[in-house]
Amino acid sequence: MIEMVFASQNKKKTEEMQALLAPEYKILNLADIGCMADIPETGISFAENAALKTAYIKTHYKLDGFADDSGLEVEVLNGEPGIYSARYAGARGDVLNMEFLLNKMAGIANRRANFTCAISLQFRGEAYLFEGKVFGNLLTAPRGKAGFGYDPIFVPEGYAQTFAEMDATEKNKISHRALAVAKLRDFLKAQV
């Protein structure tokens, strides 16, 4: 089993990454390597923010690893909340962010949205980028208890359930993160 550093403090994301990359890889998060820093995300895109995180780990810990930046993009809001998805309401908090978005979307018929995930990989002195996107629609009220973020209000195309109503196995087959991680996994397998 190969250890990989995932530049995140988010335990749920780390668990999701571990499930997506098992059994070949053991995923370590920032706490596992002693990094308690809140790595600045000052980029203007998901890809830039992910790259900033992997560059930080490489510079400060001399470790290869990967990071993701992901979020929800709503069509009628010109891509909002986008890179600000985790702090859209002004502070971190899934319920606050979801309520803020639902209030902003009140009365709007076009509910088209997509989740985007960009994964940056620092590997053997090179940087790589992998992206995944899943399209769907937003509900007017949350449904489901699983997942995190905006999962309770997002129904992917072709499904009747929100991400929060799906079990982890089903979500991990179709999510934006799953699509990006599949590209990452294929790349890593080709390097062995």
C-alpha cells in the first residue's frame, strides 16, 4: 500500500478520498503529517487553489501529494458560489451556506447547477491537474442526511435522489470528485 498526502483537514473529504483510492493507497491528511496550517486559497479558480495547497505541502514538508478544490456552480448566479462554496454565507458552515444559497434562489425557476472538482498532484517533481464535473439541479429544500456541503439540495442528472440521499458507494461512482479521482488513479497506476 502506497501512502499519499491529501492536503486537507476535512475528515469527510479524506474518508471519501480513501474510499475512492483504496486498496492501493493509504491516504494521509494534513493532521497526519503534523500540518495544522490553514493553507491560503487565493487563486481565482478551483485548479489554482488546488495547486496552491500541493505547492505548500511540497515546499514546507518536502512531500508529494494531492489536493482538491471543489464547489458548486449555479447557472443563473453566473457560477456562484464557485470557489467560495465553503464560505458562501461569509463563514464556514454547511447549513449556513445551503440556507444562504436557497434564500438567494427563492422564486428562481432555473435550478441548473454543477459540482466541479479540480485535483492538483505533485508527483516526482512535476505538477498535474485532473478535473471532474457533474451536472444536475438544485432543490428548494434539503433532503437526506449523508454527504456534506450542498449534497442535500443537489440532484445529479438522471437521478431522483440528492447526493445526501445516496449511500457513499453510489455517490462515489458518479460525483465530481469521483470523476477527478478516477483520472488521478489511472495516472498513478500508469506510473508504477
